[in-house]
Amino acid sequence: MTKLWGGRFTGELDAELRRFSSSLPFDRRLAAFDVQGGRAHAAALRDAGVLDEDEMRALATAFDRIEEEIAAGTFPPQAEGDELPEDVHSAVEARLVELCGETGRRIHAGRSRNDQVVTDLLLWLREKSERVESEIRELQFALVDAAEAHESVVIFAYTHLQRAQPVLLAHHLLAHFEALDRDVDRLRDARSRADRCPLGAGACAGSSLPLDRGRTAERLGFARVAENSLDAVSDRDWALEFVSACAIALDHMSRLAEEIVLWSSGEFGIVTLDDAWCTGSSMLPQKRNPDVAELVRGKAARVHGHLMALHSLIKGMPLAYNRDLQEGQEPLFDAADATEGCARMLAGAIASAVFHEPAADAADMSAATDLAEELVRRRVPFREAHERVGRLVAACEAGGRGLADATDEELAAIGLADLDRELLTARGSIAAKKTFGSTAPAEVARALATARERAES
Ligand code: ARG
């Protein structure tokens, strides 16, 4: 393989170091973006008078061919030993030289792999971040579908994993929808800040060739040009922002996954995953395990590690480009793949899951707060109301009863004579809610009515 930097060297690169340092095993996924950037740079060289029209056409034809080879899966080729390119950029350039000889050797003027790699990565990021976003959107749609399909199912909300108040299942599922909506926002926000073209920054100081960087940015569909050549090649804050957005989205997905694990247990019995979305045990014949959800939790942990790796990589690096930066690619790619995959898997599991209302519990006390608020409506200070309902709860608990079994006398004794007994039940508690964003059926219906439209925007 022709080296990109042979002139001042007499010896060959150590074979082991070649293997150790090559990024081709992971940056091969940038090949199509390297071609895209290469085309824009060739056009800039033509505009600058460095390439003539014929040379430009020859390069364009060679780029077409390389694109076909990428699509066919034959480029970059699997190479080893002396043939192993240092990275995808070297591989593309070497192929250009193979395809159009001397003209191929003209493309790398006014360009360095330092501005080239960031350009490729930012082009990759734009596409990948949109794909991650659309998988998160699909997950949101799956949640909305499940919420709509189970609109009247009542479950319990927990605090401290202790039963707290009854809520509609739809309300609970829409809580996850909201969190994911902010994740989409974060991805978009990160994408807009990353929308700047580094090409033309060269190795670090720019180029003495009259390259029109604005025109190159336009050709590649970037909103603007990276302002400072040193910053353009050396910063990776866009990767930190994207991986942070992925890590936060995965925190949210992991919480949802944790609930699927809990809910699919015999103890909760709220969700049954479809056979296609759970796994069995090699030893325990009765098992149906929610591995899909556990893997989402596991992948979230792994992406936290990637975020930390990127922070550590960047924090002490002097300007401008340093080869350490190459080590940021795998965490970046893996974070993106994991986030996309988790959203997709959770959407599939939820779309085919069946949700159930938990069996009625004779000792249920979850309407206690509504009773206290009823006392507040009857002019009892809340602290006093809390006390009185607490006493009623204790009395019911001692008798192995739930609040619904409280006698009229017990209710009258705490100031709740003539209580509409519906308020003692989970459904009554839900129906009594009045505030915006609450689990009141009308509020949940309002949220459901707008959710789909919001996720389509
Ligand atoms: N594979 C390298 C990377 O990912 C490309 C840039 C190499 N630049 C250099 N001056 N060695 O960072």
C-alpha cells in the first residue's frame, strides 16, 4: 500500500505498529462519507484552479466507482500486513490512485486527514443522529399505541417502590413518552451545533491554496463553516454532546426497561411480552425471561462508559490534532449503535406486549390522599386531615381491610360523613384529579390526543 507520508522516511513502519494503529477495522463505516467529502474537496480544488475540468471529471468517475464498490461491500477490501491501510482516508486515496493514476495523487492538496476525519465524522453524525431520532420516535409511537389500546387500565404509581396512588396505565406510559421527547430535542440541539464544516482547515493552520470554504460547506450541506482552523480539527465537543444525548436517552430507556422487568414478574403481573420478545431458560422449563429489557439496561451502562472515555480523551489534549482522537471513534459509533438498537428493541417489545390491570387488592389504601383532600375541601387543614386519614388507615390495616371497607361510622368519625364511597376506590381516586398533567381521565385523553402529533413533528 502506498504510504501517505513516505518522503522523509527511509525505513518501513513496524508491522505490529501498523496493525496497532490502523483505524480501518472501525472507520471503514466512514467510507461513503469520505467519498462525499472528497467530491466536495475536488470541486474546491477545481474552483481554485488546482485541478482542471478533465482531472475533476476523472476523479468524479473514480468516486462513482468507489461508491459502487462500497454499496457492493467490496470496499474497503479486507487487507492485512503491509497492505493494511492506516485508515479509511488512506484506503480511499489509494483506490483513487489505482483508478485514475497521477490525477488521484492531486486530490490531497490543501487537505489533511485531520480536517478530513472530522468532516467524515460530522457527515456520519448528521445521518446517524437522525436515525437514532427516528427509532426513538418509533418507541414513542409504540408507547402511545399501548396507552390508547389500554386507556381504561388502572395501575399503581409508586414512590420508594411503595404503592403511592392509582394512575391510568396510559398516564404512566405517557410519562416515558415525555422523557423520550426531550431526548429527541437534545439530539436535534446537538445536531444543530455540530452543523459546521471543518474542511479547508487543513492539518491545523489552513491552506495557502485559495479554497472557498463557504462553497465547500454548501456543497456538503453544512449550515456554516467552522470558524477557527485549530478548533475545527481538534475539538470533539459535538461527539460529547451527541453521546451525552444518547446516554440520557438510554437512561430513560433503561428506566422503562427496568419497569418492564418488574412488570413482567409474577409479583407485578402487569405486562406479558410476546413469545417473540422474551427468552427461555436452559434449565428452568417454566421461565419466560425479559432479556430484551435487561440488555437495554446493560447497554445503558456501557454507553455511560463511552461518555466517560470521551471526556477523558479530550480534557488534557493540547491543540490541535492528536492521534489519541482516533480512540474516540469506537465509543462514538458504539454509543450510536446501542441507542438506535435499544430504541428499536423496546419499541418491538412494547408494540407486541399485552398489559393487564393488577388484580384487585382487598387491603388497598391508595386512595388515602384523596380522602385527605376531601377533608381539605370540607375546611380541615391538610396537616390535620393527613393525621385523621392516617388513623383510619391504621384501623383498616389492623383489621386486614382496605379503605373501601371503612364503615360509614369510621368515615363519619374522621369528618367524612356522607362521603361518596367511589372516592375510596382506585377509579374514584383517578376520576377525582383536577390538575393539568394529572392522571384525570380527561387530562390523559388530552395528552393522548396531542402525543402522536407532537412525535410526528
Ligand atoms: N485515522 C485518523 C483519526 O481517526 C485520521 C487522522 C490521522 N491524522 C494524522 N495526522 N495521523 O484520527
